[in-house]
Amino acid sequence: MKSNGGAMVKTIAILGTFDTKGKELKFVKDLIEEQGIATLCIHTGVFEPHITPDVTNAEFSCCSRRGYQFYY
């Protein structure tokens, strides 16, 4: 949850490939935020995202045992 001036705000994580599905995920993000719910966008794709995520693919991959490796 994110803090909003001391009050906790509900947050929904949006995990996806913001490079290939960025427009669709942005649409979902906007719908959620219109309801007053915060979002946390996590990019899991290998290319540049269409929108700036809260968590980049490099940051996300650091959480795995394999680390930052992409396979083409």
C-alpha cells in the first residue's frame, strides 16, 4: 500500500510486458486509478516500455536467482 498524507491507500500491482502490451496495460492502469486506487506498474518485458513503469525490468529481474539475463 502507498501512503497518501499519512493515510494508507489501496494499491494494485500491474505486472506485465509494457514493451509489447504497454497500451493495453496503460488502459487498465487508467481505469484502476479512476476508481481512486493506486497502481504499481512492473515491467517484465525485454524491450523499452511504452510508458515509464514504477519497477523496471532490470529492477524486477534482480529479484530472481538468474538475475538480469535476456534470451533472444
